[in-house]
Amino acid sequence: MGILNITPDSFSDGGLYASTDAAVLHAVRLIEEGADILDIGGESTRPGSASVSVEEELRRVLPVVQALESKGIPLSVDTSKPEVMRATIKAGATMINDINALQSPGALEVVADGGVTVCLVHMQGKPKYMQSDPQYKDVIVEIKDFLRQRIDVMEAAGIVRERIIIDPGFGFGKTLKHNLKLLRYLDQFADMGTPILVGLSRKSMLREITRNKKDDLVFSSVSAALLAAINGARILRVHDVKATKDALKVYNAVASQE
Ligand code: 8Y7
């Protein structure tokens, strides 16, 4: 899954793809590099970031969805707003990636009616405060419990299990130690019976580990993505598609041996 941020203040490519044309050009590049899904986002969710209105988010995202709808690649929209979900599904998006796990009023119904896939992300707290002092008794057990509850709510609303993807939400209300434990024991999410999506690309935990600047996180991002794949992740949300694909090719070549 290639990341397409259309926001002036996103984590690592803020402002660079601010216009529709630039976003579409970048999308084409991600597809050429081998992305199988694009994740289109119009609101930054970095810790402490400001929220945007429905109108502004749609102004950023909708033209890009419309322009990419014919490219023959599944389009995911990274949003928590039901209005944005409804409009982008109508325009051709087939997946909703919601860091709020469809907890906004109305979101569940829009996804159920739209018949699209949903990625349920775990987050402790809200983006503005989530990194202030995250606490867990058992980070694996608590996140699994949350995701299991959300899966039950999805199924009760008529969203079939085949359309549900789970994500432990690296960096969303987690310390470095929580994130490392999640990656180490990611295989414990396999018994949830839904594909696992993981986003580690260029996240601050990699900066903490490597002590590199944020524009020098490609190698650590690829390493983390590969570890996630080895531990059972089925979808990797990444900025650096080519580099990640190369790592996965090596992994698959080795893993396919008897
Ligand atoms: C994730 C995500 C972000 C993630 C899923 C960033 C939108 C922060 N991270 N969605 N979104 N999983 N599913 O650094 O880890 O890209 S935003």
C-alpha cells in the first residue's frame, strides 16, 4: 500500500504534493514502483496536528480519487469522517482506512452501505494527546481485545469478515517499547482471522532507534516492513514502495523454498 498524502502538514512529505496534479503524478510513480493499493489521505494524523473540516478534506481528496479511479488499482481513503467516506466511495474508493476504527457517528453505516473494505486501526487517546503518556497493562492483549470488539460491531452491522482488515496502529498512543513489543509479537494477531495491515514507514520510533533525521528513514523503514511481513503482516503501508518491494522479493524467494 503506497501512501499518498494530500496535506500541507503531513508527517514526512508535507506540502510536496499539495495539488491534485502533483498527487496524481506521485500516485502514478507509486503504481510504477509496484504498489498494489493506494492510501489517499487529506488530514494529517501526526501527534499534535490540527484537524481539518469536511469541506477542506474533500477538496483535497475527492479530485485525486476521481483522477485515479480509472487506474485499475484499489483506492483506500484514509479518513475518519463519514461524509468523506460517502463521497469518496461514490467516486470509486473501495477501502476505508480509519485510524478511529469507524467510531465516528454514522461511519459504520456508510461503510456497510457502501460494501467496501475497512481497515480498523487501534489508537489509544486522540492524535492531539496520544503520545503524552500512553499506558497498557498488556499492549498485545488490550489491542487484540479492542480490535475483536470492533470486528464484532462490524459484523453486527452487516460488514462481512472478508471486508475487514486489522492494524495494531504503530505510533498511535504507544511508546517505543510498546511499538517494539507489537512488532516482536505481531504473529499473535494471526488468530483474529483477518488480514493484518501495518504502518511503520518513516515513523518516529525509527528515528528513536536509529537516531537519524526524519528524511533518512528509508533503510530503517524497509527493515521494519520486512520484519512485519515475516511476522505475518499482509499489507504494508509505505512511502518507499520500490525499496520495500525489493525487500519483499528477497523474502518471498527465500520463503518459497522447501
Ligand atoms: C497509519 C495509518 C497513519 C498506520 C494505518 C504516518 C493513516 C501516520 N499511520 N493507517 N495512517 N496504519 N492503517 O506516519 O500505521 O503515516 S498516519
